[in-house]
Amino acid sequence: MKRELTKILKLPGVIVKSKKEIEKTLILEVEASSKIACCPGCQKVSDRLHRLGARSHAPAGGAVS
């Protein structure tokens, strides 16, 4: 199922690691497929994790309850 979600989402460079459904909410744990990335905080290219934390986004389809 994780591989199918990765294909369905069509997010370049993102791999779905796990999924969890709680009521009407789908929680995805994702990982970058690249070992090197630009840090969104300091804008420097890095191969190390600068910050770890959960991100929250709008519901799929843009509907807000």
C-alpha cells in the first residue's frame, strides 16, 4: 500500500513510509528519496537533519470542516 500511495501522490522526491487513519484524517509519514537537500530554514545544502517535527496541512480537496 505504501508504494501505491507514493505513486498516487505524484510528489517528486517523496516516498511514503507509513500511513495511519484516525477517524476522517489520514496521517502519512514521508521521507525524501534524496540523501542531500536544501534546508528550508537556512537555505544551505546539507546531508544532515537540521530540524525534525510534524507538519500539518489543509485537508485533501481543500475542504475545511
